[in-house]
Amino acid sequence: MISWCNGAWGSAQELRLPLSDRGLQLADGLFETVLVQGGRPRLLDAHLQRWQTSAAQLGMAPPPKAEWLKGLIAEAMARSGIGSGCGALRLNWSRGDGPERGIDLPQGDPSADSHRFWLSLHPHTPHFSAVAAWISRHERRNASSRLSRCKSFAYGQSILARREARQRGAEEALLQNTSGQLCCGTVANLLVQRQGRWLTPPLSSGCLPGVMRERCLASGLAREGDLGGRLQRGDQAVLINSLSCRPIQSLDGVGQSPMSTASAEQLWTHLLN
């Protein structure tokens, strides 16, 4: 693993953030996770577009531009020795240091000079194996929250939902929204093949506007649709993001009709290209 912060390269254990950073203190920031494969960051422009849009939604300064980032990412790949292998690149953008304790924002328009950027690159193997899932009884996505539309640092809800799933003998959790509609997984979008057609919950449900989800819709492979509160008999469901595509083999302890590992990988590869 290799990381960069404040102009210095090193491991994540060596590099440090100031204790005053709002990302550290208040989860006040955004990140993007990008697949590195074959010596290049895949779908980087789509990730950076979401990053820029999310920053504007939260009233943050625009994150670093693609021209500067691409040089830094190339250096990260060279330093890591990842070569033609696979990695997970994480780009972080916090609101920087607050003027004092508390949650109040600095006065005036946000400035990139007051924000803080860092990155890390980890080795990663894409995952396509099937998972047992559990619908969280305690955590719900807020469809009206701006945070639901952004990949923010605030992942406490997903952590608790997955903890709940593990306590129930499952590997992954599905989240409903506050209206009881299936919405997403803890770190992935939900795609369901129902009666021969691929469906994914609409953004109005509170799901994250995932990059792979958007490629599904743009290609015409899937359309938005209300999935109801749980899967139906005969549904084939996958949890998909830029790093994996995992078929759901059981839900709340009841067996499903899982897509094969090979088919999940084929779907993911098709969308990636």
C-alpha cells in the first residue's frame, strides 16, 4: 500500500492528519474509490464527476482537478509496484481545519486552500462470490438527505448494518429507506433481475448514485424501479460497485436463486468496459 498526504509519500501508518481536521473530527468530507487495473484507473472521469457534484451539494470547495490528479495517481501506481495488477485507489477530500471546536463552518465562500486532500492505493482482487444477506431492522436510508446522494466519510450506518448482518450469520446487509423500500447494500448498489428485466432502486429511494449503477442505466441494461420491501421469489440480485459484483444467495436465511459467479463477473466486466 502507498499513500500521499501533504506532499509526502509513505504508508498509511506513517502519514498523519492534524487532529483539527473536520474529516477526522466530524466525518465532514468526501471520498471516491477507483479500481486500478491494467496500469490505469478505470472510469476515473465518472468518479471525479460524482466527486465534484457531491462537493457542490455539500457546499465544499471543488476537489483537485483531473489533470493534477492523473499525474499523482500515475506516481502512486509506479511507487506501489502494482504494474498490471489490480488495486483500490481511494481519493479523500475533507473540509480541512475548523476555525474552532464545534460544527460551525468557516465564514465566507469555501476555498480549496482550506480543504485537505490525500490518497491511498491498496492491492485489491475484485470479488464475485455469492453472499448471504440480511435486511437491517435498525438502519434506514434517508431519501431526502443530501448525504445519501454523496459518498461521504460518514459510514457509521453501513458499519452498524453490516455488524447486525454478521450477528445474524450473514455476510452483507441490505438497507431499506424510511418508507420501507429496498434501497442498497452497505457499500454497493442493488441490481435485481425480475421477470427477465434488470431493475435498480431510483435515486429518490436514497441510494447512492453509483458509477456502475449509472453505467447500467446509460447502457439500457437496467431501468429504475421500486423493488418493494424485499426480494420476490425467482429474483436474481447482485450487489455491485467499482470493485466487485456479488450475487445474493440467501436473504434473511431464506435461499434465493443466485446468479453464478461467472455471470456476475461477466456483467461487471461488461459494465467496466
